[in-house]
Amino acid sequence: MIVKNFNKRFPDYEKILENLESANFLVNFKKNSISISLDIFTVLTYDLRGFLIYGIADEITFKRGLGNRFLKIYRENAKKQRFDLTDFERKSLLNFAKQVSETCFSGKAKNVNHENYTQAELENFIQKINSKNYEDYEELEELYKKNYSPVMILPPDQYLALVVQMTVGCSYNKCSFCSFYKDVEFKIKPVQEVKNHIFGLKNFLGEALKLRKSIFLGDANSLLAPTKYLVELLDFLQTQFEFGRGNFSGVYAFVDNFTQNFKTKNDYQKLAERNFKRAYIGFETGSQNVLRLLNKPATPQDARDVVNRLKESGISVGVILMTGVGGKKYFDEHIEKSVEVINQMNLDSSDIVYFSEFVSYGMQNYLEFLHREGIEDNAETDSKMQTEAIKSRLFENSRDKPKLTKYEIEEFIY
């Protein structure tokens, strides 16, 4: 999602810089990143190439994606705000970070932690950070575009994944609540093209690859590819990356509930044997009436069956449930039916149930579906009420419960 920037809250960089000479710097050289802290309110984190990836200044959090998109997050009137940085804001942030790093590494840093780096390696990291200018970030953006088509969405626990785009777009692409891939033609890339893509990603990321925790097969519906294709790709990934201790945790992907009926337990077991760990399914609702408004194919029971087949094969699942959909007419039905179907899924502590509150950002046609049937839309408070009502009734008698957590698409950045 592209978050439009109408809010002009801006850090008071000058106030922080005025006290820079007397600041107590803490520098932490980690295995996958470098952090500079002035206090708990001012933090700058860099990848091992010397590019800023995260920051906190004046109670505003900053994140930079691989594509050089910067997002700022803060609380105002007890509500979380999220906005893209303007070009002026990006330049201001990077100029501020440069002044902080140059002061810090000029001998001001008294507390330095490092994880078995030599002095020469530490000096190399410092040189990389201090040498970066705005043009380097712009060049990074161009390299990103050469290696990726836009990465539109990931599950929250996969924000630090290395996305391997073996598919482009979405095979269905007609859901009324989604416009991520509206103008993108779906295709499964030839295996050799994906292998070349992986070589390109390794070259593009370099040392920054150490920040990536897993591999995600994008875009949407990638598991609809033939099992033979997926097996060849997973085998190749094992030759290119280290899975296990301290490296990549495994391979992950979105899955749908309408093409997956063609995959058997044996198909999924072949994937599980090759480090495929979790599939994420857009379950959305247990109500067939609400599914109709979402213009989504298949049935809630189809989603349940796919989930249980994945679990039988040794693959964990991320079940994505939407709240705030269905309008006033189906408010209770959405709760009742969603609780009923999710409780029929054989989920355990290795799984996740995500609660994704519907967000209208002007490009979907879901509200048109409501209007066509004369249904009043839910309020923001209704969405939160549904979330809590469903949460309270899931897996009441189970000791081995899945994790229940929020899915905030407004915070996604890659």
C-alpha cells in the first residue's frame, strides 16, 4: 500500500545536533547490522553495506525498504500514524544521520560493542557509513528496480524475508477488497529465469543479505505452480543458501484455497522435505455471504480443507482473517461462521492467525459491492469489536494454541 503523506510532523533535528558533542554514544557492531545510539530516543541502524535501514529521532520511527521507500511511524492522540517521507524529508533524515555518524566515529564513541570483528573490519564499516551520500541511495533504488517488480505485500512475520519472485501478480486478481495487482498480468516465470533472478538478488544485496531471515516465494498464489517446478526450485535454493542455525529459517509463500485442491498431501510433503515451512492463506471469513461481497472464489470449507492438508504434511499455516467486512447486515454472521470454521482447522502453536482490519484506500471496489446490495458499511470500532469477539472464542479448550496477532498492511515496506 502507498500511504499518502498529508501529515507534516517533523523531528527537531537541530535540537538533537546541538547536544551532539556532549552525547554519550553507544555503537553496536552486530553480525548483520550496525547501530548508533545517543540515548533510547535517538537510534540509527545500518546494514553492513553502510546504508541506513532504521532510525528513531524525536519519538518518530523511520524505516527504509530495499526499494529506497522511507516510512515514518509515530503516535498522535493515542493513534498510530504512518506516512511516506517526502523527498525533502528523506534528504533531511540522511543529512542528520550523516552528521551523527561522522561525530560518533570521530572519537566520540566511548562504548563500542562488536561481535568478533577485527579492527580493520570495523574501520571498513565506518568508512562505508560515512561515505554514503544521497546519490548512493538513489543508485540503490535503480538497482532494486532492475531486480524486482514491486513487492506489494508480505505477511508481517516475513518482512525481513528475501523475496524470490517466481510468479508475477495474482492468478485470480478479482477480489473486491484488493487492488495490489489490478494492472499486472499473472505469470509463472521459467525456472531458469528464477535462478538468474536469485543470482541477481545475491549480487544486489551483498553483505545486506545477512539481514534476511527467510525466503519468501512471491508474488501471490505461488504454490499453484506444478509440484515438479516447486521441487526443482526448492532444491536449487538449498544449493544457494544456508538453512538452519543462525541463517535462513526456511521457505514461505502465500497459498490460495481454490487451486490448492489439486495438490495432495504427498505434494506438500515433498515441499516440507525441502525446507518449506509455512503457507499463508487468505481465509478472510467463514461466511459465504461475506465471501460473496469480497468477490472471492471457493468456500470457507475449502480453505479449512487446504489448511488441514498442509498441517497433515508437516507444513505450518498462517490464516489471514479480515475484520470490518460484511457490513452491518453480516456483522454477527461473520463472527459466528469465522469462529466455527477456524476452530475446525487443526492449528497448533507453530501456526498464526492474523487479524487484518479492512482498510479502504480508494482503489478497491468492495464498497461498491456493499452499496449495490444496500448494506451499511462497518465503522472502525466495529472492526475492532469483531477482532476481539472472534479472538475470545478461538481454541477455547486447546492447550496448544496458534499465535493470534494483528496484520497491519499500512506498515508494510520492502
